[in-house]
Amino acid sequence: MRAMLLEKPRPAAENPLRLAELPIPQPGPGEIRLRVRACGICHTDLHLVEGDLQLPKLPLVPGHQIVGTVDALGADVNGFRQGDRVGVPWLYSTCGECVYCRKGLENLCERARFTGFHVDGGYAEAMVAPAAFAYPLPASFSDVEAAPLLCAGVIGYRALKLSNLQPGGRLGLYGFGASAHIVIQIARHWSCEVCVFTRAESHRQLARQLGAMWTGAAGDPPPKPLDAAIIFAPSGALVPEGLRALRKGGTLALAGITMSSLPEMDYQLLYHERVLRSVTNSTREDVRALLRLAAEVPVRTEVEPFQLPEANHALQNLKSSKIHGAGVLVI
């Protein structure tokens, strides 16, 4: 099978992924094999190919927003048949035994494994995944439309939950890429006002099309204080700006898997019971809930497709904020 292989992390501009021929993987007990049809492109992929994250495995096939068709079943698989269309997200497996798993916090599992990080992912024509961590997809979404829901959508949904935003509230979004363009649609479905902080005029235009009441730059004050805000951009310098825009008691959620250092800041920005919190991975229930909600809204994913051999070019465009909505590899 064809796959885009990372053998050594390098800057995206140096084309770190190589088109390679690899053996087709075989599913073990409890696993399914997917013929990959689409795989979303994520900032986490960019961080791992450039070496921002310490990799537990090399060489590695990245990709964790995977839409595919089941074409082989391992022993003891229930709930899936050959031909079923399923999605595989970032969370690949958990131990089910640690204190976090027992408390329903499997996103914090001590021995969690992640797709396209600990195991080969979806930048390939086939991949294997545990059946317990794969999900039927709503028929209303095409393959390329469904792919961004599996990470951009899921992590955005979890960030939205942890921001404590209530229906009818006022939300701020810092950065307007794949996650934010899904989150804004959910927030508008909840009758919330949304303010979007982003540099690119094309991103501001898309935000307004999707219902933003106001758009501006990160340092601009919103028209009214925010009840909640989410930072998607991996810039610690945005944290003081986000706190400054919050009302008393508001919550600022940090949705990135990595971020530059947070600057020293005045305690008054956090005072009055403002909350600053990170968002880490997601649970299986987050995925199920997001897929149900996306079909209900219904969410419209803005997608820019790339062919599999174009993965390096897609990551370069992602790094320079040239992708409109979400990038997706069509396999």
C-alpha cells in the first residue's frame, strides 16, 4: 500500500514525509482494518513531523482524522461488518484500569495510545484500529466532510464543554482554523454570540459567513466582555489577551496539544474568579456526542482537499494559514 512516511522530523518546508510502499497491515483480535478514504490534516500532525512532540515511534505514518471502509475483521469483533463506513480519531486505545479510566477520564489515561503517534495512522491506503475505538459516521456527511469532525470537531467540542459556555452566552475564538469553524456553528446552534480573533481577512470573512457577530485581531477589545473563550492558536502570548476579554467568572480554555511559553502577567487578569484551563485529548463519549450534534445542527465543514502525495504541501499550507477551513487528504 502507499503511505506518507516520516523517518526523521524536519521542518515542513523540507518535505519531511516520503511516499513509500508498505505492507498492508493485518488486524489482530478485537481490531478492524480500514481501507482509508479520507484523512484530515491537523496541527498536531504538523507538530509531530517538525519534532515539536517527542515521538515514541519512528518511522511513522501520521494522521488521526480517518474515514474508511471496514475490509477485514480480527477475531472477537462485534458491531462492525465488512463494508461499514467508520471513523478513527486521535484516541487509539486506553488501558481501562488506571485511576483516570476508572473515573471516566480516559482522555487522561496513563497508558493511552494515539493514532498516528504511537501507531501508524491515516496518511495511507489502509490502517488498523481497535473496534472499540472506531465509530459509525452519520450518512449525511461525505468522506471528506466527515474527516475534520474526528479531531477538529471533537477537540473543539470538548474545549467548548470545558469553557463552561451556556446557551445564549458570548464566546470568543482565538484562531479560526479547522476546529473553530466547527465550534462556531455549534455555538450559534446554541444561540450564542461569537467573537472571532484572527489575523487573516479570509478567515474573518468565513467567520462572518458562519455567524460571527464581530471579528478582529487578538489585541482588539470585543464589543462586550466574553463569558467564555477558547484559544486554538499555539501562542502563549494570546493568554493574557484572552483573560483580558473575559467577564468576571469567565473561563479561558486552551485547546492546543502544545503552546509556546505563557508570558508573565498581572494577577488582576486572573482575579475575580476567572478560570484558565487546558484541554487534553478527548473521550469516546466526546466523539459520540459530537457526531450526534454535528448531524443535528447540521455542521457544514469547509474542506480543502489534497491528494495523498501532496501531504507535505498541505502541511506547509497549514503552517502558513493558507488553508480555508480544514485540509483533508483524499486517499
